[in-house]
Amino acid sequence: MLEAFDLTGSLRDAGELAGCSHHTVAHYVAARDAGGLCDRPVARPQLIDEFLSKVEEWMEHSKGKIRADKAHDKLVALGYLGSERTTRRAVVKVRRAYRAGRVRVHRPWVTEPGMWLQYDFGDGPVIDGTKTTLFCAWLAWCRFRVVLALLDKTAPSVFAALDVTLRRLGGAPTYVLTDNEKTVTVEHVAGMAVRNPATVAFARFYGVTVHTCEPADPASKGGSESTVKLAKADLVPKDTNLREEYASFAELEAACEVFCTEVNARVHRVTRRAPVEMLAEERARLHPLPATPHTVSFGVTRTVGAKSPMVVFDGGQYSVPHTLLGQVVWVRVHGRGDGEAVVIVHVGDTGPVEVARHARAAPGSPALDDAHFPPAPPGALERAPKARTAAEAEFLALGEGARLWLTEAAAAGTTRMRVKMADAVTTAKLVGADKVNWALGHAAVHARFAEADLASILAHHAGRDHHADADASPIHRAGEQASLTQGTAGWAALGRDDPESGLARELAGEVAS
């Protein structure tokens, strides 16, 4: 239209060439000359115009959440005759105007090195029917991420994860920001968060200040929220990442380490540098860490028994060195599945020391380590004779044979033992203590505890010694090739009539007589 007017210079000729009225051509030519050309259609009155104030009232009352279909039903009840499409467009326009002055404007957060550390939690995979938790930390300036696998969100687990995180970073920042978990905030009074005493002690130990964001306000810690999102997308088995189920908790821990290595070595889209490179610069602004972790990170406290070196944890009993009787130790669980272990730590003057590590014990079946107990007393199976009177001491002084005789005679229920012991002492004065000790040992071995048994053994032994000294005939002994049993050669002539036979002559003599 305007091109035709520029060509002909006539409103009517331009109207004929453009196929419209010359009045239309005149309108647009005048608008162009005034610089008022607009690509938007001319606003025309609509049936909903007189109801817009009501829609705005409903939008204020619902705080911008009213649906267009519900607004249309209300308008129809008020006499509105327009279409639902027009209502939807009007509701969208009113909602946009309502939110225009209430939208939250985010300002870019420019952090200083060594100032802020954020951490949050995400739901981890289920391993052996148990839910796990992903601890996700984010150092703001260098964008360095630390993801650890936890079994729960109790104070010992959280503080242990924080200690591991700070040691991976190589220092502690000035501030730590997190959610209002019970491990950090116990309650709110007049909008102010009341800190958990354990968290206050932990923060003082590491020289940091713990802050919490506004409740239900994830935008205030977007760095850790983003870390949780990335960790769950990569570590939790899903169809999108084709990751298989974890066979053990140790596999999840290894996967977390691989994830941290990958994301920290990758160039960040904002800084255009790898976080691990920037961390090397930020370490100069971090505070040094204590040489040993805070005691809360070792688990829960338990007091060792005053007489039994055992502690009770989760219904099971576990032994500790007996030198810790009556002292306080820290108990925690490490690992999961086959690699699950109960770790017991004692914090002494030289710092924390792991004193015991046991497999999970079932109720009623304590986990014991023999090295944790002192040598046991002899007990009933290893009772040894102990002299309580002068007569008993004199008898036991004869030697090990006397001790053996006393032990075996008592077990056999021998009567008049004191009298027999006195006789043995008297005999030892006559023949010598060595011989009596030898005889008592043999009597104990052969269970000879009668009155004259000791004298009989000594007499037999003395007779053997006499024959040996007199170079008498040797004593016959049974062996592998000979026997002391009487043979049957004398019965060979039985039943014969041989007159030369001695047996026959003997029988004949008996008949004659």
C-alpha cells in the first residue's frame, strides 16, 4: 500500500493498486508521516472488559493461583456471555500483571575465595533394601564439588562427612551454609534459628560459622542444590543413565569418588576453568584444619563396663581392650552389607585411636576379641595344688610326682589322704625324696591309692635295683617276637600209651597207688 503510494503519488491510484479504499491508504500514509506505524492490531472492546475488575480481585485473593476454567465458571454465574477462550486470555494477562511486581529478582552472586561452603542432601539409591543418602558439598568460588555416600543423616554421619569434605578441600572456609536440619537447627524463635549445641561445638572446633537459609527456600543455596541434581542424575540408577544397581555400599562410595573426579576436572561453563585448578588457588585463603577430627564425627558415645570390657550398640555387644574399663568410647557403623563394620574409637591424651573393629553382632551373640581380655584364671579345669598348712607344704615339696598324686587321689575320692601324705613324707626321710616322688608319680598314673601301695612300689623298685646290681639273670619281657604266655607243648603226649612218656609213668604210678 505504501509502496504503491510512493510509486503513483495518488491516494486513489494507490488504493486501486493495493485493492483497498483510498481512505485506508490516506490513514497509513498519515501514520507513517507521523512515525506512528504499529504492527499490533487495534484494540477493540470485549465482553469481558466489564468483568476484569472481578478477575483481578480473584487473582489477588488466590495470590495468583486461580485457574482460568474456575474463573470462567464464576463469570458465567455473574452473567458473562463470552467464550472460555477469551476468559483464558484475560486470566493470563491479569496473572502476568499480578506477578510483575512480585517476581523475585536474582542478582548474580560474586563470592570471595575462601568464604562460603554449601552442603545439602539428596536421596541415594537403595542397596540391600536400605535407603542411602548423598551428601553434596559445593565450595562457592572455585565451584569444587564433594559427593559422599551416607547411611543416614544423623549428627555423627553428617559431621564425619563434613570433616572428610574439609580435608579434601585442604582447609576450612569462613562460612558454611545449609538447610535447617535437626542436626543444625533445633527450633525457630521469632524467626531466628536456634542452633544445635553439637553443631556449635563442631563449628568452634573447625573455626567456621554455620548459617542456615530461610526455610523452604532452595534458591538461597543454589550451588548445593545444583550439585544434588547432578549427583542424583549420575549416581542413582535410572533409565536415563543406564546405571546398574549397586551390589554393595562400597560400590556406591567408589562411584561417588569417580563422579567427583570427573566433574571437578571438567571446565566449568561460568568460570571457563576446571574447579580443581581454581581450588589450588583458593586453598591459600582457607583456614588450616585440626590434626584430628571432632569427636562427634566418631559416632555416639558409650561407656565401657566397670568390670566387663563391653559396650552395647544397636542391641549388640562388642568388646574393647580391658584397659578401657569405665571409660567413654565412640561407636559408629562403617560400610554396608558384607563390608559392614562397627568401629570403636577412644579419644585420649594423644588424640583419637581406633581400639576395636567388629563385624555386626546379633542380639545375644556378642562380638568378642580374645586380645581384649587379660589372661583368664585357671578355673575348675586347671586347678593346681596350693599348700595351706605346713604338712601340705612339706608333702608338695617332694616334687611333681607328689602334686600329681594329690590331684589324682582327690579326683578319685581317696580316703585318709592326710595320713597317706604324712606316711609319704616320713618314708622320704628314710629312703630319699626322689624315690618317693617317683613312686608317688607312678601310683598316680596307675591309680594305686591304697594304704600299702606306696611301700609296695618302693619295694618292687628296690628289688629290681638289687638284681641289677648283683648281675642276676635278666628279666624276661614280652616283645614283638616273644611272649610270656605258657605254651601248649606239655599237652602233646596227652592220650598216648608210650611207657617212656613221663605223663604215662605219672598216671601209672597214680593207678598203682
